[in-house]
Amino acid sequence: MAEDLCSFTKDTFNLKSPKKSPLVLRMLVLVFVMVCGVYICSVCVKQISARTKSEFLNVQVIERPCPVPNIEPWEIPYVHYPKPKTYSRAECACNPVRYFAILSMQRSGSGWFETLLNNHTNISSNGEVFSVKVRRSNASTIVETLDKIYNLDWFSSASKNECTAAVGLKWMLNQGLLQHHEEIAEYFRTRGVSAIFLFRRNQLRRMISVLANSYDRNAKLLNGTHKSHVHSPHEVSFPLTSHPSLFKCKFLNL
């Protein structure tokens, strides 16, 4: 009986000491905790940066609308506010600009008239832009060139500053204007371009000027003077005396 009790006690209270956890397992747990911590920190940083960026992106620059000019109601379609692509109009962005086109023929005084316009500080007339055949080869190239001129992106000797108040060109009838008159007329209507028709009233004077210009082109100039530009009765009589075969009668007080 005593032996059974002793054996029972040994079997009952013989407890094995627990084994210690290996070092590798501890390292794995530590690495896992570190990875989780780095991931949580990165998520928090991304959320903060995204919130900051969204706050900056939500900032919008609102342009102040230009005041309505004090003009007649029928003039409103002819007032424009172009935005050039090559430069900024800065403080002159609200200065209205008018578009014009001088439609004329050679030897009709269009050069003199254009010189008077360009004498103004804020008026730019860019000359015979369509004298170059490539620019008037078809309707699309004509529209493209006109858009560049009226958007203030056309640079020439007549180009002014960002405060230009009127911009246009000189256009001869034989420079693609009559061939594409329907497209050009529609463009002028939609864009609000003012057409200035300039023709010489005395056609006889114009023909004399044309003949003098052809003589001036083929002959040597006399003392460096262009005889195609006549301003006095003496200059008018010069082609009469030099080439009488060109004129069958004598013109007085033209």
C-alpha cells in the first residue's frame, strides 16, 4: 500500500520543466513587429502628404473679369480681348482691341494711309501679309494667318506693345481675297473684323501711277528718287516727257 502511494506521488508530481523558446523564433517575431511598424508609419505619412497636396491643388486663381467698355451696344461685337500665346499682355489684358483690314488695290494710296495709322502708338497695321503666295494658297492657311495676326502673335516691324488698341493688315484684292471671298467674309463676320475699303477715286491717276511704277522698276532711278510716287505737277509730267509713246494725249490738272 505504501509502495503504491509512493509511486502515485512520483507519477503525479513529476513535472517536466518547459523548454525555452528558440532564438530564431524571437528574431522572427521582432522582424514581423518592425515590418508592421514601418508599414503603419508609411501609410500615415502618405495620408498626410496626400492631404497637404490636395489642399495646395484646391487653391484656384480667379481672374478678375474685364469691365464692360463704355461704348455703344452695336460696337460690342467689334471689341476683343485677345490672349497671345507668345507673351502676356499683363496690365493691358483688359484693354480692348479692335480688328481691321484695309482692302485696296495697288497704287491707291494704301501705303500712305497705313503709314498714318502706324504713326499712332497703339495701332499696328502689318502691311501686305498675303503678298507671300504660301500664306494665301488655300482658305485654311488664310484663316490660320489671320488668327495669328488678330491674336497679337504676328511679329513685324509694325508690331507695337502689349497695349495695342487696334491691329490689322493691308490686303490687296488680287492677293487671294477674291478667290476666297466667301470664307473671308464669314471670318470677318464671326470675328468682328472691320473692313476698310480704300480705292482711288480718280482711276486715271491710278493708271498713271501704275505705269510710272513699272518704269521705276525697269529703269535706273533718277537721283535716287522714285518717280512712281508723284507729289507735284512736275513729277507728274516726268513720265509724259520721258516716254511720250506711253501717253497719246496730254493730261492737265489731274
